Amino acid sequence: MVPDVSTGSDSRGLIAYLFGPGRRDEHTDPHIVAAWDMAGAPDPGRDPAATYSQLAKRLDHHADLRTRELGGKKPPQHVWHCPVRTAPGDRYLTDAEWAEVARRIVHPAGIAPGGDEMACRWIAVRHADDHIHIMATTVRADGRRPRTHRDGQRAQAECRKIEAEFGLRRLKSGDLTAPRTPTGAERAKAERHGQAVTARQWLREQAYAVAAAVSSEADYFTVLQSLGIKVKTRLGPETGDVIGYSLAAPGDTNTAGEPVWYGGSKLAPDLSINRLRERLPDQEVADRPQYVADPAEPWRHVTTAIHTAHSVLDSGDDAAAQGYLAAYGDALYNIASATTGPHRAELRAAAKAFNRARRSAIRADHQGATALRKAAKELAYASSEPGGLAIALLFATVHLARAAAKWHKQRGHEQQAAAAEEAFRHLQAGYQQAAPPVLADLARRAPRAATARRFEQDVRVALPDHADRILADPAWAALTTALAHAETAGHTPRRLLAEVGSERELDSAEHPAEVLNWRITAHPNRRTQAARKRSTVSGTSFVSAMAKPPSTPVADRSQPESLRRGR
């Protein structure tokens, strides 16, 4: 059951909407199911003699008295509106049950506490099977305004109790860190224009993808504009510094033909200018990574940083863990952008799903996750996708998503845990699409039997507690190929197995040989490291790439064509 509190100033307009046909003739039999005084509330839906004006006058009675005291000025935002909707699949509620729901919500919200004879006037209107609208004028009989601070949160808490008592679907409790949901008007507008998502949702996804790829505030705004998105910044009156910004989607205008603007914080809490600056520090050129020899390095660095994130989630430092989850959210966008296979759609869906899991009421410490964030930004400019290493990275992201879900669940973050689990399912589906051909190719190139028997002995010595399961794993042949490659690169197989086997426990691994295979694949190559130490790196290529907006990482081609082209 979902309540959605908002305020306004037009009683007559809201009443006309509640008892009217709806924007798309979706209202059927609108009528009052509960009110401050059922006998004194005219019902335009059931009483032919009742009018919108009569009902508005009765509701606004105390507001009108207050208006005269204020010299003809109505109190600001004096109209309180709260639609309450059951979840899809919930049973049908009777009018009497909806009346009880309404009374139970206006009490904790501060509109009409039980037994308060001076409470605000309110009505609950039903015009569909699955929801009601509660409307109130927020002026009490004694002329005071009600105490509605945190009214939405209190209404949410009451809805959780109602769900349990009424046998309805138990929804996840929030913590006020969720992004704003599109309004009914925004959804209707998207439908009229044939859009699968609203302008607000589209802008949010573009902003997240851009923030993940760029390394400075200036680049953030530049790349957004290169996508056709209008940017409007708000400057401080004294310093002239940017203190806020708003975005408008291409072609999204109001009835006057003007752009419809959405502030960054209204798209999502962590897209406000201050939250962005925490994870988009301007970097000096000398601090930027410099790679020229091995295009696989960005992929390996992200994989290593994701393994570090596992340890941080287990460390008990919640602020650092939250910082890593935010950086991981950025990394998912860039991994999807750098991926070329058919599983790319699943990775994009995972990045979108994880947005709800990347923040909570715990304030993130972004500094500790700098390595993951920097590595992810390098990946946004990667020139190629190195087969097996890309799958090793995907494998690591799958397990971190599952760890993130567990971390949130342990802390009671229900919505975030559900979002992380959804991201996990998408990542797992992507891995299952991409991994089998790579594992099969590794198995086909397995070393000869004598070498495989030597590696078997290495496994029994290095990982005796897991040896039987590793050798029985269908991925054992692929692992022998990975060990042969590592040996050629200068590693001692036995020592390497012990090292990667100790990174994280193997007891819970369903396919331990597969786990070891990807850990070895992502392990630093000794010969490449030695060559890099001997080489002199100019570092100009990465800096020049950062000087211009990335062309592909931030464009979400899965979004509606008309929004992309600005129609």
C-alpha cells in the first residue's frame, strides 16, 4: 500500500479532478467513502444536488476564516493531498475498508488526530478499485496549522501496519532516500507521446551514466549538453559559484512551449550538486592514470577494486561500505558501456536497478572508494573488450551485487536490498549469456594430460580442503588453461592457487574451479608488470581522451527514440 503526500493551493481544482472523468476517462463512480463529517460533506459523486463549489466551501471553511485574519491572503500550500494505492494483485477493498484506511492515515499524518475536535477538514474519494485520494485543508478550527512534519513517513509506517492487518502485500519500507516517482501527469504525457519512460526517468538515467563516466563537474555539464539535454545552473549571489542545476529533456515542453526543468536533487538525492561534487572531484592532470601498453589494464583494475569492495562490506565500516556501493553503481554503467556482446542489455538493466541500492540513510565516505571510481572511469574510455578478462569482471560484479543485497538486508534497508537483488538477477543473466562460450573455448585449449596431472597435484597441495570439488567441477579443464597461461606469464601455479584461493572463501562456491579460473584470469600478469616498470610512459593519450566528451559510454540507446532525437 503506497501513500504519496503532496501539497497545493487550489481546492476547487483538485475537487474537480477527483470527481471528474480523469485525464483519460479512467475515473468510474467517484464518491466519498470517508470524511471529517460524513453528514456535513456534500458528495458531488452521489448527491445530484451537491456541487464542487459547495464541497470546496465546506472544506475551506477554516481556511477562509484564517484568510480574513491574514488580510485576504490564504495560507500557503493549504491543500493536502494523499493518494493511497494497493499493490498490483492485492485483493479488492470495500468502501468501509477504504474508509478505515483513510481515517488511520489522517491520524498519524497530523491532519486529524483521533479525538481532536479542532482537527482539519478532510475527505477520502474513491474512483477506482485499487486506490483512494485523501484531500484536506490544512487549517484547524482554532486557526492554527496542523503539525504535518514527516507526514509522508508517518503515513508510510501506518500503511505497513494496515498491510499486515488487512492481509495485503507487504511492501518494502523506505528511508526517504528514494528518488521522486513520476507524477500521474508525467506518466500520462509520456503515454501520449509514445514514450516508455517519463522525461524525469530518462533524465535520471542519463545523469547517472554521465556522472559515472566523467571526472569533473565541468565535463558533467558538457557531456549532458552534447546529448541534447538542456542545462540551467543556479549561481550564488555573492560568489557566483554554481550552487544548483536543472535539466530538461530534448523536446519536453509545457503548454507554453517552454522546457520542463527538473532540479538535480529532484531527479535523485545523490544527483544534487553537492552530492555530485563529493564523487566528482576535479583531478590534476598529473594524478590521472596513464596507460598505453596494455588495454586490458582498466578491466583488471576494476576487477581488483571490486574484490576490495567485498572486504570493505565485511569490515563493519558502514560509511566506507556505502561509499563503495555508490562507486560500484558508477562502475556498472561503465561496464555496460564498454561491453559489446548481447548481454549488454542485462548489464544496463542491472545498472539502472542498482541505483536504488547505491544510497541509504548512511552517509557515504567516498574517499575510500577512490580506486574503484577511478578504475571505472578508465573503463569508460577503454578501446577494446578483452574476452576472458571482461567475463572475469562480470563474474566479480555478480558476486558483489549479491553481497550488497546481504549487506543492506542486515541493516534493514529493505528497498535497497530488493534493488540489489534485482541487479544481481540481471548480472547473473548477463553472465550466463556471456560465460559459456568463453569457458568452452578455454576447455578446448586445455594443456596436455601430463600438464593437467601436474596442476592437479598443485591443487591438492595448495587447496587440500577444496581439491576434490575443484577437480570434479565441469570448469576444471578451463582452469587448467588459465593455469597454463599464468605459468607462461611467470607465475608459479601452486603459489598462485594458494593466493587466489585465499582471496575469499570457497565453501559457498557452487563451482569452485570456475571461481578460481576467473580470479586467475583477473590476476596481474607478471611479465606485463615487469615490462611496464622498464618502460617510459608519456601519458598523453588518457589526458587527451578526458579533454573531450566520451562518445558512447553515456548514451542509453534503449531509451525512446523521440527523446533521443528531441522530437
